[in-house]
Amino acid sequence: MNIDLTKVYQQYKGLWIALDENLNKVLSHNKNAQKAYKQATQRGSKTPIMFKVPIKNTAYFGLNWCEQH
């Protein structure tokens, strides 16, 4: 599953966001993860998905640490 979070990144840099279960809608946002979570549950979400939007968007290439040692 590929989800384009470009608009989310542009609008919520550095904030915690709570997404709906389908990852289609931002339910709340805040600098504090607990506050964002609480706002989302108050709006009716039983299981919001929490995500910290990075301040800087950089590419990440993972390495398998076990293979190096």
C-alpha cells in the first residue's frame, strides 16, 4: 500500500498528527502527541494512528545492521 503524505508533510511539519484508520484523513494535530491523540479520540476515533511529521524531508535508506557485524 502506497500512501502519499506530501500534503500532510507540507502542512504539519514538526507536529504529531492523528490519522483515521484508513490513513485518509488527519483527525487532529499538535506539538504534543498525547494532546493530538486525545483530540482525535474526542472526535470519535477509537484507534487513531499517530505519526510525527518530520521537520525536514530526507530520503532514508535502511541497512541491515546484522549483516555488517
